[in-house]
Amino acid sequence: MNKEFIVKRKVRFGDCDPGGVLYTPRISYFVVEAILDFITECFGAPAEKSVLDLGVLPPARAFKVEFLKPMAWDDALEMRVSLQEIRTSAFVFTVNGFVQSDNVFTAELTQVCIDPETKHPVEVPAKLREVLEGYTQA
């Protein structure tokens, strides 16, 4: 399961701290948005609606990031998203960020499927598993 999906974006002025370097909390937005773009590609429809229509909520269970080099205003960022693993009630993505050929960050996001009513974990819906696996094996 290692086919990559590429998302490109510019680091904007508002993404940076007063020193002109990417403000640390902004990376979570970049990673989540890249993963939503990936899921949208898998479904061929908006990610959020597609997952909610399956009767689950997908909150983050774990998020980790390692900054390898600073990112600055106006950098052209390429994020390579890949599905790392599908578990019983969770799925894990890896996102690697590049500016030119330099790997500037690596991140991992684990999302768990929960029942909207009980807020307890449930199995990853078969349709979600199918579309995610279908993309990565294509």
C-alpha cells in the first residue's frame, strides 16, 4: 500500500511566524488538507461528505510530525500522501513534504472511525476500505 498521491501548495505569508518560517501549528492544516484531497481522489467525490455518508466520523487519534528543514514564505511545497495501513477501526496515512528536492517534513496521521451517536470506535466501513485500497493498488 504505497502508491503516493501528490498535493502542491505554496507556503503563504499568513502561514508563517514573525521570522518568516512556517508557524508550527499550520503543518497540521497542511497534512489534514492533503489527506482530505487524497480521500476525495479515492472516492471521486468530496472526502468529508463521502466518509460521513458511510455513517462514521473520522477524528484524529494520533498525529506526529518531524520537521527536517524550515519552510518559508512563498516556498512551493509538494506533499506526497500515502496510505500506510488500514486497521480494524482506524487508518494511517504518511505525508512527506518537499521543497524542491529537499524533504522538509514527514508526518503520520491516524484516524479512527467512530459511531456518531456513541462516539465509540467501529470497524472501518467496507466501502471506505475498498476505495482506499483500490486507489493504492491501482
